[in-house]
Amino acid sequence: MSQSTSSEPIERGWDEPWYRVRMEDFQASFLPGDGEGLGEVCNVDVFVSLKDGSRWTATVFTVAEVKRLMNLWAGTDEALGGRYFWVSDGLIVRDPGIDNMTDVIAGLIENGEFSEVFQRAINN
């Protein structure tokens, strides 16, 4: 774990089964597949805790993963034979990897679009 600037992770590492990235304004907890390389992650659930204590969730997909899934579903009953893709808490990014996804989350927080994309988790 290393110290860095506000645009770089302050801390990151495994807290099995989570891979956590702590930034100045948030912490993102990713749930990658077993044995999946962090730079290759293309479909992952993420929970984000903001500095105000609120918690948010989304499933992040790459464009390539959406295409792969739609092709997989072609000729099946899934999503009308792969003719559409929809998920209520989905975020589609161009490039794979936890670092890229963390950068996108940081950008969404910075430009004020975060709460429009992520779903607020209900606190118990």
C-alpha cells in the first residue's frame, strides 16, 4: 500500500474476496472473478463508499464484454436472442481493468454525474 497524490490511489489491495481501492474522496470495493487478472477485469460488481458515508453500487462492463454477452445470447431466449443489453445498475466503460474503472468512478464524482450512474445502497 502506498501514499500518493489525490488522483492516485492512497491504498489498494486484497481484502478477500474484495479488491479495495481507497482514493481521497472514496473507497471502491471490487468483486472480481476468482483468478481474474486485475488489468483484465471486464465485468465486475463494485461498491463505492463516499466521504459522506453514503454507499453506492454498480456493475461495470466493458464495451467488449457487452458485445461478447450479446453474441453469446444470440440464438437463445436470453435478451431476445441477444438483441439488447440492459441492467438497472450498469456502467459501460471502454477499457478493462480495475485501474481504469477506478479512474472512471473518480471522474464521475468530479464531474457530478456519479449519483446519476450509481445506485444508492440502502443502509441498514
